[in-house]
Amino acid sequence: MKTDAAAEPVRIRMMGGSVPTDKLVDALGLPFVIVPLVNADNNQHSFDENLRVGHFLDGIRAFTGMLQSPF
């Protein structure tokens, strides 16, 4: 399978809830990306929400990498 490095990314809205990214995109005129760090069974917005330390550390590495990469 041949890939093109200059190809446009696939954009699929997958976030549930009420994350108003469209307002930021319109106001800033910039694309918006959400990078979730949570584990699949974190039970978001309930009594026993949780985040595994490994996911948190992976997230720190991911954000550090993104912030150090040139546009």
C-alpha cells in the first residue's frame, strides 16, 4: 500500500458531549485537535472516574512531542 506524506488527514468527529470546538475554529481560524488521554474504562463524568498513570505518562510524552514539532 503506497502512502502519500502530503495527503490530507482524515477528519472524523468522534467526541460525544458538548465540546464546542466549532466556536474556537471559527474564532481563531485555525484547526482544532482533541487528544484524549483517558483509558477506555475511565467512566467519564461519574462517581468513579479514573485515569491510569500509564495513560497520563503517555499523554505527557505525546503532548511534549507535539509541542516540540514544527508546524
